[in-house]
Amino acid sequence: MDTKKMRTMSKFLSLVLRHKPETIDIQLDKQGWIAVETLLEKVNQQNQDWQLDFALLEYIVVNNDKKRFAFNADKTKIRASQGHSLGLDLDLEYEPQMPPAILYHGTGESNVASILAKGIEKRERQYVHLSRDIDTAVVVAHRRQKPTLLQIEAGKMHSEGYIFYLSENKVWLTLYVPPQYIALYSVDESV
Ligand code: HQG
């Protein structure tokens, strides 16, 4: 499969399954699911450039670099596993989990002073996104100018009552990270 075409399709699926389902006139249910049949029909109505069938959708779900999308057990429904817009007001129904002692957050240098003063806010998304491994946080940080890594004392937060969820594609989610649990992380320390 042409990787450029797959990226285009994956980005479009992220748009409609995470942020703007109305783009193709669909409504996600409370847990973020949409019937596969409806999704295929509406995507294909909307797009002249490319068409999506079940085999291709399954290929994207399986091969997506971050496993962003998931089917339900009988593959009749699909949803994004994380990253949703706050405005959609979903409940993904992930069970609270005990996080590892340390999690990482990638951001841009221009955000750091504000984050150290106010904490990490979920902004336009449903949750703050954190990762267990440094490499993932580095990739997230590189979406910003002057990528910067932050280290979060997630274990301590959890023991002090903060709730964490683990998305199906292994992104750690929480509503807010207060400044006292955050430290700048220098990548040099990892080598
Ligand atoms: C920043 C992608 C200043 C925060 C990624 C981030 C992730 C603050 C930005 C997922 C702040 C929000 C989410 C504060 C937070 N002051 N800046 N107090 N609090 N911020 O895109 O974490 O590739 O909503 O640091 O991989 O960058 O799309 O969040 O820079 O998992 O699948 O405000 O999206 O996944 O930006 O990314 P975002 P994010 P995909």
C-alpha cells in the first residue's frame, strides 16, 4: 500500500473519528464508536479522490503507526482509541489503571514556563496525553518548535488520588497534571 495514500486516509479518519464527525454527517455514540458500514458509506459519499472498503479499513487499523483506531470484537464498529476533542463529550469507558512511576510528555519549549506554573492542561482534547516510553514523547514533542520533554511523577500522582487510564493503543490519559509532579527531562540523561 502506498504510504502517502495511507497517511491521507488515516488523517481523514482521525479527523472524523476524533474531532469532526459532522464532516461526513455521522454521529459517534457516547463511547466514540460508529458502525463500520455507516462510516464506509459516508466516507465514500464525501470523497471523490479515494474510496474506502472494509479490507482497506482493516489494513489501516492493523498497520497504522500508532494503532490509532480499533474495532469492536466482531468488527462491526470502529473508534479512535484516544486523542478526541473535548467538544465531543465522550466516555471511552477505559478502566482506571495504576501508572508506572514515571511518564513522559512531549511539548514545545515555548509552553514550558506556563506548564511549570499552571500544570499540563488537556486543552482542546478530552485528556492530557502521556507516554511510558521516552521515544514516543520525543515524537510528540517534534510536532512543536524546539521539542522539549517533561517527566511526570505519575506513581506519586496516583498514590495521591489522581486517576489514570490506559488507552487501547497504550497512551496514558489523565485529566490534569499539577506543576509539583512535573520536571524538565534532559534527553542526554537517557544515553
Ligand atoms: C500544551 C497526538 C502551555 C501541551 C500525540 C501540548 C498525542 C500547555 C498542547 C496526542 C499547557 C496541546 C496529544 C499549559 C498543556 N501551558 N501549554 N498550561 N498545558 N499545554 O495536540 O499532548 O499523533 O492537544 O504540552 O501523539 O501534543 O494525533 O496535545 O503541547 O498522543 O495520534 O498544549 O496527539 O497523537 O496539544 O498531543 P495537543 P499533545 P496523534
